[in-house]
Amino acid sequence: YPDAIMMNTDSSNDSDENNSLASFDLEEHFANVTSCHGMIHIFDHKTSFLRRYVWGIATFVACTACIIGCVQLLHTLLSHPTNISVKIHHTNKMLFPAVTLCNFNQISRTLISHQDIRHLNTVLGAYNHDHTITKNVLKDTEDYFKSKIHGHFDFSQYNKEIGLQKEDLILSCTWNGQKCGPKNFTRIFTSYGNCYTFNGDSANQALLQQQGRGAAHGLSLILNIEQYKYTPELMLARYREQGKNLSSCPEVCERVEYVPQVSYAKIPAKIMAEEIALKYDLYKVQQRAIAEGGLIDNSTSVKQFIRDNLVFLDVFFKNLYNTTTTQGRGSSFSQFLSNVGGQIGLFIGGSFLSLLEIVEYIYDKLAQQRSRYRHKTSQIEKAEWKKRYESSMVIPKAIDDGIKANRPPPYERTLIQTDDGDSTEGFLNGPKYVYVHKVGKE
């Protein structure tokens, strides 16, 4: 037990320090040193309770509004918003787009046989990923075309010969008032077969620019779509392809779009049809179509032939301006920090350093709670040690009664005379009892 008593004595200094930290008013200290507004008025004991109460409510409302605003800003940042800006640029000239002409009829009817049509249906089905076509059917089709062309079968090259020809397609071409023709068009092979592009990205030709508004400064075409050469069986395969190959593409980073304004009109009068036929020698075109065995005969009038097969196409810029639409990130992390700083400054008058003050206060508060817990635990342990020490010093009742029975009656003072005349007085620091020590014989 002396060791336990010594331990409690040595820890008395630590207990004093814990008591000091545990009893320190952190809230009042934080209110006096923080740069946030409102807190100092709440703990100002020189003012009335009502005023401090009002300041407390106002500070609570401001802090709540600040927290709500910051949470909304964080939600906005995590939602990845976008901003769209639109700019209109007026100019004196504009780069003319590439114009590509395709025909929905991929192969000319007058250049193939019925057996060719049957095997071409197989080729188109395989090209469009039709899984119902067996390997044996494909082998028969391959052997058929190899025997016909006497070599390796290349569908692109084969389509170049039996597909749409630009000399038959383009009857008239005018660019910016100047005459052009099939030589200004470049062939490309697509899922539509032969297509022809005007003002394409060619190394031999510079890209054209429209330098005025209206159709007179653009591209004017008269096209013969040769509807009398359409192949119905292959057209059905094309319709099936359009129904199957529907897919969604990812959003591109940058693209150029042209918003078309399309107007349609039929040739209104018979006399105009005759003038057009004479100007573009359409009577010879009609007779050649009849001779080639197309879906046309002598009963078809020139007016009906023009309505069924000719397209008058004008491609031009109505106005010389372009619209640039830019989609960008709506909120960045730096903007988020700026907005949060604005919320803190508006509602509680703080800054980034004020947040450090709050963090410091929270750290001190946790340390204070830990100190109070240690102080309370120390007091409990001290009381436990004291209780155990006192219990160890208690004398059993039987022994205590025996000691009391052998004690002399209480005297304030006792003087004992010995034989040799010596006497001694003895005292004990008790309040009533005097113990006498006799010297010599009794």
C-alpha cells in the first residue's frame, strides 16, 4: 500500500493539469479569437440575454444557409454540368461543303440478268451481315462471279461497271455561274454503291468557296436518276438493310453541320417540259432508255419522263454567316472553390483560414473531452485506492475491545512515586489519555 500511496501522490500534478484543461471554456475562447462574425456577440456577457439570444438565432440561420449553399454547389459540381455558347459570324465568303450524290438503286437493271440479280441479292445480304445466308450459298455465288469475270471477284470494282454512272446521272452542272460537268465529280464506293462528290477533299482540286448569297453563286444541277433502270429485287434488299443497320454513335468532339432548307416543286406546264427536253436533249435520253430495255416504253410522254426521272437541284448558302455552337464544362473545381468562398463570406464573414480555425476548435474540443474522461477515470481510481487503503487499516472488533479493556481509566495527569524517589511523567498526543512510564521497582 505505500507504493499505491506514492503513485497517487506522483500523479497529483497530472490531475491538476487535466482539471485545468477540462474546465477551460473552449466555446468562449473560440468566439473571442475567430474571424467568423456573430460568435463574439453570442458570448458577450456585457450585453443582455435577449440580444445574445437574437444573435444566436441569426448566426444559426446564417450557418445553415451557408451549409445548404455549399452542398448545392457540390451537387452541381458532381453532376458535371455543361454550358452552351452560340456565336454568329458574318463573312463575305464561305467554304462550300462537299456535295455527294448517291442513288438508292445500287445496280442498273439494264446491265444485269435475272441470274445476276439472284446472286447479287446474296452478295448484298452478306455485305449487310445477314446471318441466314449459308456458306454453300456464298460459295455458289463466288464461283458464279469468278466464272463470269474470269478472275478475282471484287464487288466494288464490279459495282463500278454496272452501277450508277456519273455521265448518265449529271445532265447539267453550273457553279457560280460557270459551267461544270462530270469531270468535277469524284467517285466513292459506299453502301449505296457508286456515289459522286463535288468539291471533295481532292489533291488535284482546290476547295471552292461561295462568294455571294443566293442560288446564282452556288451549285445548280440537273440530274437523271434513271428510275427506269431500278431493280425492284435489289431495292427490297436495300430497304431491309435500312431497317437493320440502326445504331447509336457516340457524341463527337467537333463536327460541322449544315441545316438544309428544302423546297420541292413539280414542272407545272407542258410547254415548260418541252423547252427543257429540247434544251437538254431529253428526247434522245428517252429513246436510249427505251432501247436499253428499261421500265419505259413509247407511250411515256416527255413531261412524264421528266417528272419521273429528272431532279433540278440547287445547293447554295442563303446567307453568308455561320453559327458556332460550343459546348463546354459548366463548373470547374476552381469555380467551385470560389463559389464556396463566396457563400462563406456572405453568410458568416469567413475565409479559408476561418475553416482552419473551426478545424482547430474541433481538435481542441476532442482533446478536452478526452481530458475530462481521463480526469474522471483518475478520480474514480483515486477513490478506489483510498477505499482499499482505509479498509486495510481497520482493526478487528475483538482485538479493539481487548485493547480497550486493558487500558487504565482516563486521567488528565498521573504521578507515580518510586522507592528511590525518582518520578517520571509520560504523555501521549491523544486528547484524554496519559500513559505513565514507571522507572525502577514498583
